[in-house]
Amino acid sequence: MIVIKPNVSNKLTTISKSKIIKITYCFISYDNFLNYFLLRPAIRQNIIPQTLL
């Protein structure tokens, strides 16, 4: 096993990575939120078959 000594730069990169992950997660959930509300009426009217989702 390779042991990496913890230092400031490592801590900074992990913090920035977690922030990026949180931001992308927010964008993905927002996308899903939009898709849900935009596609629900179409599914109800059978414009888009549910098998495609």
C-alpha cells in the first residue's frame, strides 16, 4: 500500500472535489426535477410511452 502523508494541498483538493460533486449532484437533481414536471403531462396524455423512460 502507498501511504500518502496528509498535507494542505491534499486537503484542499478533497474539499474542492466534494464541492464539485455537490454542485453536479444539485444540477443532476434539478435536471431530474425539470424532466419530471415536463414529462409527466406528456406521459399522462400518452405522447411519450412510459417504456422509453
